[in-house]
Amino acid sequence: MASDSTLTKPRTRPLRPGAAPRAPGAVVALTGASSFLGANLIGLLEEDDAIGRVVAIDAKAPSTAGKKTRVYEVDLAEPGSEARLAEIFAAEGATTLVHLAFLGSPTPATAWVHELESVGTMHALVAARQAGIRKLILRSQTILYGAHPTNPNFLTEAHPLRASRDEPFFADKIEAEAEAARFAERTPGATVTILRTATVMGPTVKSFVTKYLSRRVVPTMMGFDPLLQFVHEVDAIAAFKLAVDRDIPGTFNIVGDGVLPLSTVIKLAGRIALPIPHPIAETLTQLGWMAQLVEAPPSFVPYLRFLCVADGARARDVMGFRPAYTSREALLDFVSAQRLRDVKLLVESG
Amino acid sequence: MSAKKKTPVAATAKSKAKPKPKPKAAPAKVEAVVETKKKKSIRPRAPARPPEPEAEAEAEHEHEHEHEHEHEHEHEHANEHDDANVAEEIRALEERLDRLIVEAGGKGEEEAPPSRSLSPSSRDGGDEQGTVFDTARELLSTDFYLRRWGRLGMRNRSEEVDDFGYDPVYDTRVRPVFDFLFRRWFRVVCDGIDRVPSTGRCLLVANHSGTVPYDGVMLKMAMLREHPSKRDVRWLAEDFVFHFPFLGSFTNRIGAVRACQENAERLLRQESLVAVFPEGTKGIGKLFRDRYKLQRFGRGGFVKLALRTRTPIVPVAIVGGEETNPLLFRLEAFSKLLGVPYVPITATFPALGPLGLLPAPTKWHIRFGEPISTEEYSAEAEGDELLVGRLSERVRTSIQGMLDETLSKRESVFFG
């Protein structure tokens, strides 16, 4: 932690509104700066000369913060965060807000998640409007389309978000998207970019999906083999960088090319599939979730049965986003890294 | 002189060996390690695209060549201390890694990979008990399964599916079964198949029949076996077929796609040949007494689709499918529980169990009608309800006409 503070500017610097020197170039504020996407995006922004300053906001400081980055420790889930954020945005002269304060994996602490994701987004956006920020980039996920038997093979951005609202993991993120839409409506001249990423896969990212695929025995639904889609972590970060660099309002699916059947995914990962009859799967998952033996609550079971694959054509045509890795390559990249980690674990454990 | 000569070679050998240690015992196993290392060095700045499959194979060849070179170097400079040390170190590391990988399966205390320890014991043992024991041990070792079904084994098998889940390799593997059904079981006769264009988008509209619908697959086989272009047919399957356990993923891998406008439109825009059954579930669920009476054609979705994408429609009549599993009664009591629209009661099902769903060896005729062009209509014609209704009816009468004609000529259900 000591080395951290030498890296970054003093975190509890008293705020003097207007006193901060107006740096040339854009001032980008990031919430959820310590998240996987946030930390990596800061690294990219640090290197970009067009970016004057990066304002990193999170409950804990990101490790990637460099010279350009000012770190503020604000917890979005706290009631007073709104005013504090507005103050920070105004003082730093932020022009762009990248809102990444979302959890990557479901957690049993649903009340806190609601405060962070749904209410926290509201706080951040209200503060942004007060501070006159005109550009908002919001992180969303294609998982929010929901896995339904009636889904077409490729879901476009026009498709409604139909993930189960009973699951706070989905409901709060859908609410956050609605919040962003409201921001776009009420703020004249605002550029709101919503990036719905597919499951982010790669050597360093960690989420419930990577945990699921790191199990020795991977539960699947007997007789079902849905097609899955991934986006490589590098591509996902590049998409956010692209959205920061350019003004592209709208919603975009950020996905890798190609799809993989779940069975192939498990084979490529070198795991063993454990088929479970689907009528009892939800009950088993519920029990496993309560005992914290499985990665996700029962509302994720449909994703092992039905399709939830998004169409990346709009991001390609309108945004100019070209994923460098296909779904398969992203998965293989994760698998090779995971394999090394497995070996390392064996070495360390004797 | 020797010192002059040696140092650069040693340096190159070192530099070559250090960044990417070449696997010796098991190249495939350490390959992953090398890959990630390469990628990691690139990652922070520019995301480099990993090599294409072919390129990868070439790279592997190169690795092998480099291998040989390294061996040569080692022989030449056997007295070189540094060189030998590095090589030794790498070998030791690789051996350790190999052992770890083998042990990773949970076989804790095995000293060497079972394949190596196997051969001597079976040679000097010789008795039957020893061989059985060894075979059992090999079967029990995780290495055996890793080689066969693990990631390494699977990597070489193509498991590529296209965007809609069609797996060409899997399809070729199961094709003999459908070939048998097409040629020997149903003895399908095609008529006017050359009316289907060889290239470009096209919509085949057919009647749907049989409690277990084989007509999609048979249409696909007809195009593959009888049509000069051997075009692939993508047919749209009802939801309940598509999401039925096992059956759904199976039909998906051999080319079926869930029936919905978005999917059909996407396929047609890729210039594919798409088969639709507008009768849908009502077509499959026709009772035996209603056979070959076309059911309602929905809201004419397929016509709207054709108009929107400017696709010619080829009406298709399939005769023979209705008698494969004559449906006597539809039981709707457990339908919700089982995820099907109804439970079929045929002469043999459920009396004979799953065997009762095997199709009767009826003689099939597939007739292709005159294509109906949609070129002359504008893109807005889709909204013209009257036109949609008229075209839909035209296709329907065309199919019904062909059905009636074929049926009147048919003398026997089983022999045509």
C-alpha cells in the first residue's frame, strides 16, 4: 500500500474547486476504476497523449494508476457519494464519465449490490449532470438479453433486455441501463455510449464464468448444448478505449466472432462435463448456491440450456470496432493461462 | 580461434533457448506454455491476432526443425559448459512439468508416466495376471483419458461450428445414417429438383408431416445427392424440436436453425438455401385421417420474409412422410411437463417404447414446383396484407396441387 501512494497523487487532497490546472486534452473520470476493465483502461489512457487527466474513482485505489491519474476513494453505495462525486467532477473539469462500477460475478450480498449498481449509477449520473459532463460510457453485458428458448441466434441491440428481473445481478444492471437512457434524455447534447460486452475471456480476467470453467468437473444440462460467445479481454478494453476516443452515441454489442457449443468449450478447457437433468438443475443449483459450492444462483441455469448470443454487426459498422480475437481464440487464451496456473498451484502445494 | 567461433554460437543458442524453451518429451503439452508467453509479451501494447490454424500447424513444423538444429548444436558443443547447463536445465524443467501434468489428474505418487513404466513390467512379468493388471492400470491412469478425450486430444478434432451451430465434421460423421434413410429406407424420388437455383438465396416452402419430422433432413439429403450444385439446405425447426433435450442440439449440429424471422432473414442475406415449413407444429401433429391436407400457413411470415429479402420461393411437396408414424391421437395431458406440444399416440408408440418412434419404410416422393419470383415487388410490399395473403395462398395451392397429383398417381404407400 505504501508503494501505491508514491505512485499516485495524494488521495485525500483537499478539494479546491477551480484550482486544478486545466490540463490539455480530455479529462476522463472512471468509476469502478479498480475493476478489471477499469484498471486496464487506466493503463491505456495513461499512455494516450490526447487524454489530459484520468480521474479514478473507486472504493479502493487501482494498481495501474500512473502520473496522469488522480485517485479518489468514493464508495458509490454510500448515501453521500452523489455530492462528493459532483464536487470531484467539477474540480477536475471532467468531460467524460466511464461508468464501470459493476460486479463481474453474482454475489449473495444482493442488498449491497443493489446500492452499488442501481442506486450507485443514479448517484454517478446525477453528479455527472450537475458537473456538466456531456459524455457517458456505460458498461453493460449481453447476458442481460437473457437466455430464452425464443431468442433468435443473434440478438441485436434492438432486442429487449429479458434477463430474469428476479435476479438482482441482472435487474440492477438493467436498471443502470435505464438510468443511462434517462441521462441521455434529460441532458441536451449528451453522448451516451452503452457497451454490452459478451462474456469477457482471457488470461487475466476473473469472473464466475472463468471460475466455472476452472472446475475439474463442470456441470451442464443433460441433452442441451447451447452456443456460447466470448470476447477477449484485450478487445473488450479496446472497445472502451474506442468509445472514449470517439463520440459514438448508442448501444453496441461488443462480442468476438464465432460461437462455440458448450461441449466444445468444456473439451477445449480440458474439463469433464457432468450432465444434470434440467428439471432438477434449479433445485440443485439453489442448494449449491446457498452452500456457496457453485458460482451462480439458479437464475443462471437457463444459460446452460438456451442461446444468448449477440450480434456484433452494429459495433463493427457504426463504431468501427474490430475484435482481434475470435470467441475460440479468447477461450484458448484463457485455457492456456489457466493451465499454467494449475501447474503452479501444484508446485506450490508440494 | 575456437573461442572466437564458439562464443557467437553459444550466444545464439542461448538466446534461442531462453525466451521459448523447446519441448522435447511432449511438444504438444508445453506448446500452450510457449503460446501464452509469446502473447503476454505482446499484450500490453497491441493486441496481436494469434496465428490461424494453418499457420499454427506450420509453426509447429518449424518448431520441430528448430528442435533438430538444437540437437546438432548440442552435439557440436558438448564441452560447452553454459550451453550444456542451459539445455540440462530446460530438460529438467520439462521433465518436471511433464510429471506435474501427469500427476495433475490426482495420481499422486506415481514416479514416472504410466506409459513408460508399463513396458518393462509387462515384458518381464509375462503372466496373464500382470498384463491384466497393467491394462487396468493404464485404463485407470488419467493420462490415458487425457490423451484420448482431454484437451490435447480434442484440440486436433475440428469442433468448429458455424454461426448457427452447424458442425460440418459432425454432419459428415452421421451422414451415412441419413444416406441409408434416403436411399434404402424411404427410397426418395425427386422430381423437378433442378428448379432450385444453384446459387443465390432461395426459400423452399414445404408441407410438414410425420410425428417425428424427417422431412427437413430428407430435403437436405435430396439437395446433396440429387442436385448438381450439392447445396446445403438450412431448415427451420419448431421451437419444441429445437429445445428438446438431445434432439435439439443434434438437429442444430446437422444444420437446423430455430424457426424465427431474424434467423431466416440472416441466413437468406448470406445467400443460403433455406427450407421452411409454414404449417409448423400443426403440420407435424396432423392426425392420420387428415394426412396431406395442408394446415393453415400462419400469418404468411414466410411471404413477408421473401418479399423483404427479394427471395424466390420454390414450393415443395413431400409425399410419404405422413405414413412414417401415423398419428392416431394427440395426448395433451403431460405436454407441458415434457416440453412438447402433445404426446403422440401411434400404432406403435408408446406401446413399443422408443422403438415405436422408428419410421415405417414408406416410399417418399419430393416434388419441386415452379419458382415464384418476388423480384417484381418493391421492398414496401411486405406491408401489403392483401399481396402477402395472395402470395401465401398461391404457394399453398401449388403445394396442395402437387400433393394431390402425386397421391392420385401413387399405388402403394410402401412401394410407390
